[in-house]
Amino acid sequence: MSTNSFLEYYLTLLGWIINNSIWNTLFASGIFALPLAAIIIEEWLTARGEGADEGNKGALALARIENRLFTAYVVIIFCCMPTINISLEHIKFDSTRSTACGVSVPEPSESGYATSFETLGDQSASVPIWWWMVHAISKGVSGAATASIPCSPNIREITMEVDTTRIEDPVLLQEVYDFTNDCYGLTRARLFNNRPTLNDKQAYDVKWIGSDYLLNTPGYYDSSYSKVPRQRWPWNESRDSGRARVANGAGYPTCKQWWSDSGVGLRDRLVQSVDPTLWTKLKSWITWSSTKEIEEATLRQLVSPEHQKKAMGTGEIFNSYGASGRPGALNTVGHGINNTVSNVGLFVDKAQFYPKMNAIRTALPMIQSFLIMALIISMPILMVISTYTLKTVFTVTFGLFTLHFLTFWWELARWLDSSLLTALYKNESWGSMMIDYSPIGLATDGTVQSQVMDFVNGAMFIVLPMFFFSVMAWAGYNVGNGLANMLDTGSKSAGGAAAKGADITKEAATAAVKTAATGKPM
């Protein structure tokens, strides 16, 4: 038996432990036999209510009872009686596909669920043969279907992770504030006074503190200095003369040194403050941009004023960039007005939609695991109440298969979402994508189609499984009914044949008696 998540790994065993306990209680108390008595009474009453044309009612009832009891015994043996032992050692956490896609998944004992697994102790459970086969087949089909989906990063998860990344070090955060005040504010004022001619790319670039234009153009960051001494830059007489000298030998770096010096510069320390796994995810996805472009676009988001405010306080979860500095947001007046009006409505819904969908996507596998556990626990009671009918067995079988197969639909929806986003933004820089694809973007930015695509892709995580549920419910209902009808038809045929056989025997016996009495053949 295999599972696809730590929670499912734990709840599957827990479900079978409780399942065994319920069945043992029903078996020890004799309740499991009540449906057998109900079958006999039901078929006897059914045969008794048949018309006179049905022939020998006793033979008819006997054939029906035999068929029903035989079916019930088969269901009890294969679907109710625990047979195959399982434990935490027998349930395997399947990480094959994650390994193939280069994703590291810890073992259950190395995860936060380790203490939960220990609470089960040495408890083990047993699984009926039929449900063990159903679990193996459904997981195998689901795994094969999922494995056919090409490996791709979860772009929604990456963008959410970028958006929720904060500068955790308060000293580093304060230094970002100092750099903004000492360098960026004064240099930007100087830029406005000089009024240089900037192209569209440069106009967008100068709107953040790590601007390449301000760093590499003489007269800007190379001519501005930190207002307080910094220990990482020793005193330099040619650079720092005329400024207050401190006992620890700290100097006053230029803004260019303060930002870009290797190892000690603010830029390198900000890069190091971001979780390395996030950089790995970004670089594995955005293969069409350089490492520098990826880092600078991400840092631009990280040090934005909205991000800094959220890092210093609480209350907000997702940031808003406000006015976009990207060129060409409104290419023509008509197109701009249409985009603005359409996107305003989408923007309002989008602000609520992203957090909801993020929570839903996180909760879906959890709900799946709990539903699987609930279905496993319910099996003994369902079998007893249904009087061990094959229709119930196949309905529950379809239900368990459907729950296991949901993993494939969610992976397919995630892959489609990521693939469409990659196709849509592949020719754009990561910086441009960061603004387009922030959870709350500018209402006038982007296209209506791209924002509608966000809603449609998000809805697929609900729509695809619901559609599959509907199809499987329809198929399961008809298959179950078909089996029930076949069983009923077969029992009627067997009962009718038995009744006819009894009538023929009766007629033959009567004829034999008359022949013996009269001496004449009848």
C-alpha cells in the first residue's frame, strides 16, 4: 500500500485500525448476522407475495435465499473480514515522482508528523482482500496518470512564496531604510533636477533602490555616501576625510559600495537572506532570464515600501504595488480605457480570489485524506446496513477509486496553470512578470485575458474533480444497479427453473401413480 502525503500516510492506518475495531465489535456481538436473517425473511416475504402463476413458491424462495446468502458470504469474506496485515512499516510513502522531478521530500520520521506516527505505537491493522486490491489498483492508476504529466515547477506556489517573503533580520531591515534615506532619496532628487533623457527600460529601472542606472551612471550613487559610519567598510582617508572619525575605525562607504560590494554589500546580504530553496525554484523555472535579472527583480519586490511596511508590522498578507512604472501599460487611449474598466472589476475580485484559492489548494489534499479515512471507517457499517449487497460494494469501490484519483486532477490543473503562465510570460523578464503576476496587481496593468485566465485556472482545481465525481457517480450508480438487476434476474431465472422442475417432477409422479393404479400408461 502506498500513500501520497504524510497526512494520508497517517490517516490511512488510523482509518483501518478503527475499521477493524468496528468490525470486531459487530462480529463479536453477532450484529453482523442480522442482515443474513433479514435476507431470509425478505426473500420469503417476497416469494409469498408473488402471484399464483409463479409456480412452487417454496422452491422459488429457496433459490433466491441461496443466491442472496452466497453473495453475502462472499462480501463478508472478501470485503469485511480483515485479512492482510498492515502497519507503518507496510504503508509506504511514495516519493518516486517527486524524486524524478528533482523535489526533495523528507521521510515521515524526519517530518513534523514524526510524533503523530509515534502515538500509534506498535498498533497494526488488517485490510480485507478486496479493499487491499482496490487501494493498490486505484493508487497504481492514479500514480501512472500523474507520472505521465511532465515535470514542472508550481508557479502559483513560487509567486505566493515570493510575495510572502520578508526581511526577517531587523538590523538588515533597518539598513534598507537607512540606504533608502541616505542614498536613494537624495539621488532620485538629483535625478529629477538633472532631467536626463531616459528610455522606457531606464525609466522603469530608476524606480527602485538597486537601480543599475543610478549605480553605474557617474554623479549618482558614486557621489552619495552613508550618513553614519559602517563597520563593514574601514576608514579610507581619501574617501572619508572631513567626516567624523570613530574609535572602531568604521568608514563612510559610497552608496555604490554600500549596495554592490561583493560579500559585504547590501545587495549580497539581501540575496543571502532569502531562502535558498526559493532561488533554486526561481532559477529552475525562469530559464530564459539570467541569475542577476531574477535576483534583482525578486529583491525589487522584497525591498519595496509595501513589503517593508509589512515586515515591520502585521495585518496585511498580500501587497499592492500601487501605480505601475512599467512603460506601455496603456498603449492607446481606447485600449487603455477598455483594459482599465475591465480590470477594475477583475482586480476587486482578484484581491479576494488569490488568498481563497491559495487556501483551497492547500486544503484540498487534506480534505482528501480525511474523506478517505472516513470512508474506510464507514465500510463495516455500510456493508451490514446494505445486507452485504454487491451494489454497495461497487459503489464504495468507485468512491474510494474516485478519492484516490483526485490527486491526478489536481496535478493536472497545477501543470496546466503553470504551463499556461510560462507560455504567456516566457518572453517577458522576471521583473515584468513580478508586477503582472503579483497576487494583487495593478488594476490597469496586464490584459483582461490574462486575469480571466487566473480565475479559470484557479477554478479548475474545483471544476475538474467535481466533473469527475459526477461521471463516476453516474457510472457507479449504473454499474451497481446493473449488477443488482443481473443478480435479481439470475435469481428469478434460477427460481423459475426450480419451480418448473418441481412441477415436472410432480406431474411425473402423479402419472406414475395413476399408471400403477389402473395398469394403463398415462
